[in-house]
Amino acid sequence: MYSLHCTKKLLDRIKPSIATSPPTPTTVLGNWYATALFWKPQLALLVNERTLLPVLMPLAPSSTLSARFPGELAVVLGRHGISRAAIDREMAAMTEVAFAKTANRSVLGIMNEFSFLAEGYRDYLETSDLLALSMRLADTPCSPIKYNSPARLIKEIFAAA
């Protein structure tokens, strides 16, 4: 169980029922934040609240975003070198999701920064490979996690779990 805190522009697209008080997460990574990027094609940017790990994925079909997200996350975690057993445990804990409005302004600020950086990396690297862009964003030092990078922090968290 985890909560997916969505921006208003994403909530308007997926129209879920919103939890008034999000439940306590049972996953190692905890809750996630999500927004829509209106590129061509449209994308969803999901950022982990605890580690700030970014995951870029296609937005369409938006109604299945929460069902498709764990699979996309598994690919990103695998690319970061997380063990298959740890990924399987995380995916098993992600079977239930509650939707909520955004509540953490630090994560929203990082999402804005990642949106800006992703567009620059897409043009600079001349790629539209979402996995490559997610990996590049994960190497960004972030002040809310004491200038650590999400890529290093998830390895530390999964090693300790």
C-alpha cells in the first residue's frame, strides 16, 4: 500500500477518488508524487517522496497510470542495480494505491526542477528514451536529501532494508 499524491493537472486527467487521509505506506520507498508533462507524446513524471527517485513514463492511457507504474518502477530499480528479490518485495507491497492531493512542497519543487532538466536532457542528449532520461535525472544532487542523488540514496535504502 502506498499513496500517489497527484498534482491538480494530473488529477483532472485521471479523475480518481481522493483519499481524505492517506494511509501509512507499507513499501520500502513509501509514497510517490506525480504530475503530467504535456510533451508530445504526453508523459507522467513520478517522484518518490523519500528518495526523490524520478520515473518518467507515458501518460496514455491515463486511467491505467497507477496499474502501469509498478512495472515501470521495477525496470528503473533494476537498472539502478537493485536485487530482483528486493524489487519483487516492493512490487508486492505496491498492489494497493490510494490517490491524494499533493502535500509536500519540497517534492513539488524537485518535480518542477526535474521537468525542466528532463526537457533539457532530451534536447541535449537527442533522445526520447524515457529510461535514459530517468536515469540521468536520478544522478542529480538534491538539497532536500542533503545534496545526495536519488540514485545513491535508493541503493543505501535497499541495502539497509
